[in-house]
Amino acid sequence: MSHIRSSNDRRSSISFWDVVTEAVSGLTARPGRTALTILGTVIGLAALVATLGISQTAGNRIVGRFDELAATEVFVTARPPTLSSPDNTMPWDSPERLRRLDGVVAAGNLSVIDLGNTLVSTSSVRNPTERTDFRLSVQAVSPGLFEAVRARLATGRLTDQLMSERGEKVAVLGATAAERLGISGVEQLPAIRVGDQVFLVIGIISDVARQFDLLAAVIIPEGTAQNLYRLSAPETVVVETRIGATSLIARQAPHALRPDNPEGLKVAFPAEPQRVRDAVQSDLDVLFLLLGGVALLVGAIGIANVTLVSVLERTGEIGLRRALGATRRHIAVQFLIESGVMGFIGGVVGASLGTLAVVAVSAVQTWSPVLEPMIPIAAPLLGTIVGLLAGTYPSIRAARLEPVESLRSAT
Amino acid sequence: MSIIQLERVSRHFGVQAPIHALREVSLDVESGEWVAIVGPSGSGKTTLLNILGLLDRPTSGTYWLSDRDVSSLSEGARAGVRSREIGFVFQSFHLISHRTVTENVMMSDIYRGGDRSTRRLRAVQALERAKLSHRSDYLPVRLSGGERQRAAVARAILNSPRLLLCDEPTGNLDTATGNNILDLFEEMHDDGMTIVMITHDPEVAARSQRQVHIIDGHLTEAA
């Protein structure tokens, strides 16, 4: 008898379309279970997409706030005197000197007057039934300060250069201070007592953008403070710059104010906005990515688990397929495609839900949703990879089943 | 012309204290024969069927199928031979429960890369031969045992195999239904199909043309 090798010895083969059809049919056999299996991946990828999107959105939001104020403020103060540098004071005309610098929008002196236990009251007559005197901060300012802190005038007027030069006893109240003193308007020419001195209230400011303690303070002209309280030098210069000019002004200001002793002054300005953005966003991203990654891992374990159970349940079917001509590879590929398709569907649904979540959170917070377009596109890809990885072990198990033994188990 | 030629085929399981499921079995089956392999459980008849169906390899000896030494083929080539030349009928039917009868029958075409466009038509023809056309759109759960086995037979003959291997085909059926299935085999046998059938039931075996007995791994021709 001769050993004939004919073309009939060729391997069994299955078309790509057939193997996909078989895999999808395996998934639709138990739609409820398939949906539940996918749920883990859906949650994981939705969490990932949503957290990335929300962190980007929130990151932009935080940066927006920094941009508006922090990027435009510089504070200059005198260092405490030392032996090598006994004269660290700032000149009275600091605002004028600074305004000559390119990039400075407004500048003003601000000095807190130390009055010890002196109280502020509206009347010399003490009313025993209610409290009429309060401990309020008294702050001396140059006229340019109101612009530098973006003060909003509620009523009356602000102190000006002339009042300061003449040492007039006038005061502007912050909104909180005015409320505590019971002063709501200046039409009645209200007066307040600060210790033994009487000041005419000429205006009330309702809001400031920085130096919020001004709102609870009695604000008097700088010249008046020199006369009455022996203010010897301004304590702080508040500078508003154009956006992006803070670091430049911070370098120039000490030389403009004290060319003879620039080291005696201390300049405070916030970190570069770009750096703030990076720091905030990377912190949030790492946390959120970890959360999404954990959820995705749980989803992958879910797919692996259910695919493994499915392999054990379908040993009869696997045996039958082997008898019909399937190779081990055909079996493995079918189960891999099943788990990969589950991961893909999880990715598509998860990306959709995640994007919706970003939009919903942004809508509630009235933020502009920000989402890198690659993220929702990559999610189905990631889901497929997760599904394939999760299906690897079950697929190998399925391929290793001996057809003889699989067929013996009932379908 | 012989379809099956076994030359002193043995199959052992295990290395230490091996179990000798088949001991130097030799068997010739001519094309168009209907052979029953009869034996009690544990006699090695399932092992023999697995080797005949290329689901298992002999430990020693040679298996010629259609004049080819299939015991030396690669697994992929053996799967190819299974898909094209052998039809299986199992005791427990092995139908996929969520697919209709027609879809179950069509399944046996996918691993031979069969023509998709004619697949359904061929399945309908196979169901006609198995006399189950009236149930073609049913799910297996709604079929009786006899109908399920007819669906399995239709699946086995879809690709006009040279050899039909049946493992206790009537084992899960009552006598009357079992006889109907055997009637179907007889018709296919009359049409020239080669059938090898395993059974422990002498009455079922009596329907075949030729009986061989297997006991403790030894094959003997019935008188």
C-alpha cells in the first residue's frame, strides 16, 4: 500500500467572517450575562474618561482663577533692619516711582496702624444696652492703593492726594466695618471716633479683589497717619501689573525704590501661572488615573472570570467544534474575539458615558468642558486590549481541552 | 476499496502501570460498509472510535484513512480531514441550544472554509435527507430526542463525508425512536455511506451489516 499525500491533506480553515460570526453568536447567546460582564469595563473606562475630562476641565478652571488675579499682583515690603543694613525703609513716593516702570498698571502704599487697644465707635455717648465700640483695623493708604486693589466704591468718595497732604481727618470704611458701625450712607455726614480722634466718613467701599482685610478696616489718608500716628514709612506697596509682567516687575521694583539698597526690600509675587497649571493638573491626573485604572482592572477581572466560566460551561460545544474540524488555534481565537469584542463594546459605552459625565459635571458647575479628543477615541482601543488580555488565559484553557473528554460532558 | 485500515493499533493511557485500552487492533472497513463495534463499557470501544475519528492518536500502529497514513499527519491537517471526510453523531447530540436547527447544521461547514453562499441551501438539503425539514427553524429545546438526533445526523452529512462515525446514537432514545434513527442510517447505507457505529446494545448492532466485538481492548470479528 502506498502512502499518498494529496491536496486533501490541507489544514482545516475558517474564514475571518465565520470566526467573528461564531464569536458574536457566543456573546448573544446570553445577552444578559454579556451585558453584566461588560459592565465592569464600562464603569472602568467611563471612570477613566470622566476623571480625565473632569480633571482637565477643573484644572483649566483653577488656572483661570490664578490667571485673573495672581498673575497681576506684586507686593513689596521692607525687610526688618539688620546690623549690616539698618535702613530698609521704603520711600513715600514708591507708587510714583513704580508707575514709571513699563508693566505697572497701578500701585499704592498700604500701612497697618498699630493702635493697641484703641476702639472705634460712632458716638461719644455710650449706649449701655448695645455695643457701640469695636476693635477695627486702621490702615493708612496712598490714593493709588484703591486702584491697585480694585476697590469698588459703594457710596461717597475715596480719599485723595490733597486730603493726604493736608492731613485731613477723613476715613473710608470697608463694607464690613461700616456694617458693624451701623453706617449705611454718607449723606448724613457720619463721624467715627478712633480713640480720641474724630474722623469724617466720606465713603464706603463694597468690594476689593485683593487685600480683603481692607473690607473690615478704617482706611485713612497716609498724610493723616503721619501727623496723628507718627507713621514713618509705608509698610507695603501693592502693585497691579499687566498679565505676565509680575516676574519682571518683581526684579525691577527694589532697584526703582531703593537703588542704594535694593536688598533691603522683600518682593512677593505668585508662582508663574504656567507652573501652577502644571502642578495642579498633574496632581489631579495621577489620582484620577489611579481610580480609573483600578476600576478598569476590576472590569478586566470580570471579563476573565466570566469567560473562564463560559469556557467551562461550553466544553461540550468546544468538543463538538474540535470534532467538526476546529484546531486548538480556532478555539482560542474564537474565545479571544469574544472577550475582545466585550472589551470593545465596554470601551465604546464607557467612553460615551464618561464624555456625558464630563459634560454633565461641567453643566452643573458652569465650567467649559475640556476633553482631549484622543481620550474617548482611545477608550474602545484600551477596552479591546483589556478584553484580549483578560481572555488570554480562558482561551488557552479552552484550546487545551481534549476533544475526547469535552465531548463526553453533556451539552 | 477500503476506507479504514488499522494496522496493529494500540493505545495506552498513563506511563506507570499503563492502561491498555486497545491492544494491537487491526480492522479493515470497505467503502459502503455499515459496521457495528459492540462491547461492554470499559472495553475500549470509545477509544477506538476516537482514534477512527482522528480525535486521538494511537500509541503504536498505523491508521490508513482512504489510503493515507493519517496517524502521522499534523494536528492541523488531521482537523482538516475531520472537517471534510468524517461526520460525527454523538449519544448526547451536542446541539448548540441558542441556535436554530438549520444554524446547527450549518456549523459543520465553517471549519472547512465552505462556501457561505450555498451553506444554507446545503443545510436545507441535509435536513431533507434526515427528514427534519419541518423543524428547520426550531431551537433544539423544542425538539424531541429523536428529532434532535436527526438534526445531529443532518449536521454530520452536510459535507457528504466518506465516513459517518456514530457513538451510541440511540443511547439516549427509546426503542421506537431509536429504530427510526436506525432506519435513517439504513437509508444512508443503501445510498453508499460508510457507517461505523459503536453500541453496547446487541439489538442495535443487529441492524448493521457487519459486527465486530471488542473486549478488554481486543477486537474480534463476529461470526
